[in-house]
Amino acid sequence: MEEAPERYRRERDQLARALRRLRLDSGLTGTNAARQADMSQPKISRIENGTTVPTIEDIETLCRLYGADRETLSELTGLAESLHRHTESARAILRGGAWRKQQQIGRVEKESKRLRFFQPATVSGLLQTPEFTREIYSLSVSGDDLDRSMAALAERQKIFRDRSKRFTFVLTEGALRWRLCADEVMGAQVRHIAALARRPNVRIGIIPFAARVREVPLHGFETFDERLVTVGLETATITITDARDIQYYVRLFAELERTALFGEEAEAIFDQIASAYADGA
């Protein structure tokens, strides 16, 4: 079976070649195409070189300009939609080293100013204590890969020091009550989250069991500014760059954020849960 990175490169190059061929067949130069499509010439060049994946709107504009038929338009928009939803299997991530994925995520975080995280069933990586992280990671990796993955996450967590960035986390109460670790580890994890919530650039909300909810999110996700979304599934990680899908997740996060409790109300729940772990309840 073809691996995701190879398929991604093949489809990206296929799309780039098809758009270049359509432009040449239409008799337009890159400069003329850019002017008539209301794009920059460098953007046309990046699209045709495969260094930029065009949006669906870009493809519709260019196909209309180049006189492409409906079948070609459908094929190319389908390719673009696939490219804007890049899927990386968990097996491929583990084979390449889980720590490499942590470094990749860290680079995305450093490039972003507004970071939003939703987790319905576990604790977001940036919020994890080392003890909790070890328990999570040891489910799938061990030895040197475990140590390097933990070190890479610890390096990511230093990003909280950057006051120019704004972080918002929304967790469900169930995520904090899921007894993955020993009670003392779970209690320390909850208190760590409460402490992070006091940072000036960090907001951490919790959706309590008693909350009246209006959405049914089926998985956790993270949004980085309004340019990229990552979705973690059991067997894969999906990276989404399509603007329409990103806006869907931004709106979904806003609804979850409205449902969550923050500040003193959240701290009271954190304290209640941590106390329950201390009592073994």
C-alpha cells in the first residue's frame, strides 16, 4: 500500500502539472493568468511548481479562466480537497519516531499566535505532567523513542513562556476523571492544569458533566491561528488546511468554549476532582 507522504507528493505534483498544462493550452502566460485571476504571478508559479496547494476557490477561478471542462474541474477540486486533508497513519508516525512528530507539532506551534485545543477524553499534550506523559506514551512506544518523545514534548511546553501567544484549552470533565494513571499522578495532573490556568496568556476551561451541550464533537482537535487544524484519531493524524473546514472547526471551538467554565468556576471543579483523587474516591 502506498504510504501517505508519497501519495501526498504524487497528488500534489499531479495537480501542479495539470494546472500548468491548462494554462499553456489556454495560451496565457503566467503573468497574464495572474492578472486575470487577480492573483500574484509568484502565486501562480508556486502553484505550478507544487510548492503551494491551491484552495478550491483558486482552482475554480483558474479552471474558469483556462476554459477547463466540468470533468477536469471536478477531478482537480477532488485532488485539492484530498491534499488539504493530509492523513498520516499512526503506524507511519511510530515507524519514523514519535519524537519527530512532537518536533513537527512544536514547529507549527511556534509559527502560531492563537492556539486552541479541545480534548474530550484525555489531557492535551501541552498540559501534561511528565508522569502523565510517560503513562500515555508507554502505551505505544518504549526505550529511547519514549525518552526522546517525552523530551520533545517538554521542549514544546516551553512555549508558554512566550507572552505574545494566546492559548485556550477546553477539556471535558470526563477527560480529567479518566483514570489512566495512579490516583496520585492523576491528582497532580489536575492541580498542574489549575496552576497553568493562572498564567496570563492561558485560558483553560472545563465542560462539566452537568453542562447543557449543543454540539457532539466526535474527536479532539487543535487549531493554529486560522490556517491549520490537526485532528487526532485512534489510527491516524489528519492535518487540514482547507479554509472552509478550518472555519468549521473555529466555529465548533467557539461553541465548546461558550459551554465551558473558566476562571474561579473551573478552578473549583479542578479542586474537587483533585481532592477526589487524593481521597481515592
